[in-house]
Amino acid sequence: MNLRRARALNIKFWDLEADNSDELNELMKDLTKKQIEMLDIDYNETLLEIGPGWGRLTIPLAKMVKEICVVEPSKNMIEKLQKNAQLNGLNNIRIINKRWEDVDDLLEYDVVLASFSLLMLDLKKALEKMNSTAKERVYIFASADEWMPRGIQKALFNDDIKIYSDYIIILNLLYSIGIRANVQILDYEYKR
């Protein structure tokens, strides 16, 4: 598959998925609560979130930190996130409309977070960049199972592409760059 095509399909998918954000928020509310409980966040900290989508985690986290910067390639997701921030009276969210790979000259943030958003073609480089951007810690939430069955991928993208990396790949890449990650398994499932 052409790499440009794979990137375009992923962004297109997420642009379309923005229309389902209310349904997904409801389906994932327990997961959102569990994830936030797992984060050790302080009000005086700054946070960088990679791939926030419509703000499922961004909105509650923005109420808990001094400042949050998000990197999101989907324009439709950004529109939803901005509306959600406005509805919640939040003005401490900075938005960068780019893919993580295309962001340069970032400030350092106390905390870097990526929740089910590691769609990078060069995942090792993306992880190294996350690590160098974090002053204190990085949180990564990734699937420990097949996120989207191949048949559904084929139907959605008319191709058999792996659009998500499971945790073991991420863990091995972190290990290869000298990072011994603390891994916790969170049991969660939702069906649409």
C-alpha cells in the first residue's frame, strides 16, 4: 500500500468519526474515568496530548492542569474539541492541527499523553520524540488486543492495513531505546 494513501485514509477515517463523538463519549465514559484515575496529574503541570480526537480526555484533563497542548491532524475532530472546550468554559487548550510526525520546535511539557493514537508510520521515532518532549513522564494507552479486526479494516479502507500498534510492539520499541516502561493492563471493551 502507498504510505501517502494510508495516511490520508487514517485522517479521512477520523474526520468521519468526529460525527460519532457523542455516541463514543457515552460508550467510553467508564474507560475515560479509569484512564484519568490512572494518571498522576498536578494542577501546576503542563500536558501535551497526541491525537486527542474530540477531547474525550482533553476536556476533563484541561480542568486538572495549568495548560494543555494537543496535536491533532483531523480538522473535524478539532472543530468538535473546540466546541467541547467552549461548552466547558475552557481557555487553557492550545491546538496544533498537524500529525505528530510533522510537529517541530515544541516546548517541553511536564506530561505527554497518547491514548489509542499511535498511528505513526515510524513509531520508534515518534516514541523518541515523545520522550524528549516530556520533562517528567509519558503516558501511553494502547490496545493489548486487536483494535479493529482485519475484515472491518478491509470494509472501511478497502485495504488490509494495520492502523493500530498493540502494546507489545510499543513496549519492545521502548525497550530498544533504553526505556523500561511500567505496564498496567486495564480490562475494557466496548462494542458498536
